[in-house]
Amino acid sequence: MPPFLKAPNLRHLRMVQIVGKLGGVSRASRELHSSQPTVTQAVANHEIDVGVKLFDRCVTGTYPTTGGQQYLRRLDRFFDILDTAIEQIMAPSGSEPSLRILPVERLVTGTQLRALIAASHQSQLRATARSLGRSPTSLFRSARTLERTLNKPLFERTLQGPVLNRTGQCLALAFQRALREIELARGEIHITKTRGGLELIVGTLPMAGSHTLAEAARRFVTAYPAVTLRLVSGGYHKLITDLTQSRIDMIFGRLGKPDWAQQIQEEALFRDNYCLLARPDHPLAGKNQVTIAELAYFQWVVPPRGTPRRARIEAIFAGTGTSPRFHIEASSPTISRTLLLDSDTITLMPQSEVRQDIDLGTLVQLRCTNVDHVLSCHTPYKGVTTRSDWLPTEAHTAFVDSLRQVTAQFGLVRPLARARRRKNAGH
């Protein structure tokens, strides 16, 4: 679960937003058709809740502090996402005109917002309810009340019980994206405080370059000790889904934007080369030149079929009339390393993934110039994938900068990768 578990009070958040936009409580109260004491109390309570002064009060008005400006920027995005989602649901013909013009805080409560997100992840419903101090039944009931409020079906009946329909899923996704903005807003204003509160969630793909990532992470946490950096491993399609649903902030690893993923953008940082690996006392380790026939003689540990690395291994032996024994398949780099250290097996890995093993002498590169064209030709780009509408915090920008610096220091950046980054930035 994200760090901000308390359901937000949407009406109070709107009051904070309007005070910031109009520069005064009296103007905001007239805009919102609320009394001045109500608006004043809502803003004051919210400042206490956030733990930071958001406004400076003076005789000419109420103006955002520096931290308040940051907070209001996120708050605007929060309401933009929610207002757009509600408008899209209410827009089809036959909807109530009076409902269409109502602001989101008049239609949805923070509890309903949280409940619908929980209902979209039914496997986590019980844990979410416990963290919110609610029962799963009451949390689910709160989500169902939105159907009556919006006069739109959000659930459909199945053998497993009610589940969100397409409209409900789209609304839950928008709620989740919006809520992440509030989480970032609350964490961002504490970025220099020892109390912390900001969490960066980075999805990491297999063979992303663990040494590169570890060094970037080390530099980042040294510069931002109050920020939590959470690294989440997973497959590409799983992480892309998490990214579009704002469960993670970015992905580090191989780039390969699907045609359907128009809402994401990529920044290429480097292009990896592959290398042949074995343990230091492997029979082939001391040879100045290894032949393809010698490579084929030993057993290999290989990734599953269909992966880029497996295709590259098979390309080494294509058309040679010889092939090694592919008796061991392992997608885990840790298992592959262990097998290499304990046997005469061979494998192929990205250089960025095993740089530290080679530097420490734990593993050695086998030299086989006959396959250099296979190891370096058309290697995949690696870099950072984010949402197109992403607004990074200072800490997020600093972490990406750390990745750029580390890849440049390790000599991994290529001119073509820089060109690709500029191209994506223009989309």
C-alpha cells in the first residue's frame, strides 16, 4: 500500500486549491458558496494534517508559500484527473445535466475514492481494509454507493461475485492516478525534512544492469537520505501496467514501447553489449581465443525461449552445424551465476549486468572473436520509461540524473541513444 493511507477530504482539498488560485479566503468562500470561517478552518486543519505551512496570511490576502506552490501544483493535477474522469462518465447521452456540471467533490468522497481503488484489486481488498481500519464488506459497500451517486453501473455480476466493469475500471484507474498526485504532494513538501514521507517506486526489468542501478541508488540515497527508494522487479508487461496505473513511477531496463502504449515515453540511456561468461578456473578461461566448437562442447545455462538473450545465444551457433547442450533454463541472474561458479557451464549476459563480477574476478569473459558480431549487433537500448503526463518531483529528477551520470561514467552512453532521447522528449 502507498504511504498515504488516509482517505482525502475532497471538499477541503478543493478549498485549499481555490484559496491558492484566488489569493484569499473571502474570494474563495464566494466562489465555493461557503462561509469564510468554514474555508479558514478547512485550510488551517489541512495545514496541520500535512505538517507544513502552505499559505502566508497578510492584510492583502492569503498567498502560497514556496512549499504551498509545489503542493498546489499537484493539487491542480489531482482535480484535473478527477474532473476529467467524472466528465467522461457523465458525458454520454441520457445522463443527468445537473450531475454533469457538479464538481467532483460534490459527487465523490475520499472514502469512496479509496474504496473503488481497493475494489479494483480484490486480491488486496482485505489488506487494504485492514490498513484503513475498515471491514472488507464496508469498504466494498462504499464503492457500490458510487453507482447510485453517478447513476452509472460500475460493477457487473460474475460467478465470483460483483467485479468492476469497464467503466468502473477506468474510473478506479483515474482515482489511483489522482491519489498518487496527493501522495507525491505530501511527500514532496517534506523532501528536505528528516521525517521523510516521499517514496520513489522504480520498476526494474530483468537484466536491466544491476551494477548500474545499484550505483545510481547509492548516490541518490546519499543525497536524499529522507526519501525512500523502493525497487520493484517484474516482467515488462506487468511493469508497464503498473506504470500506467501509477503503482510505480518509472521503469529502468530494456526499452520496447508497445504500439498501444501511447501514454508512456522512453529515454534511452545506453546500449548494452553481451559477453560470454564462465568461472575463473573454467577450462576455457585461460585461452586467448576460444572457438565456437569449444563453446558448443560445454553445457550452457540459458534463459527461456523467446527472450532476446536466448535468441542471441542460439545465433552464435546458427549455421555452424554444432550446438551445445541447453539442458538448464534459468531466467534468474542469481541462479545463473551460482551455476557458473559451481560447474563448467557457460552463459551469455549483458555487460552492464555482470560488470562487478568481472571487476572482482568472480566471473571471467571468454574471448571468441568469431562471435563478436553476434554479441554487439543490434543490442537493445536500455533506459527509463515514464508516463507521458508525468510530473517528477525534485527527488525523481535527481534519481534519473544519477542513472544518466552512472551510465555516462561507465562509458555506456551512445550518440544514437542521445538522439533517441531527444526524439522521445518531443512527443
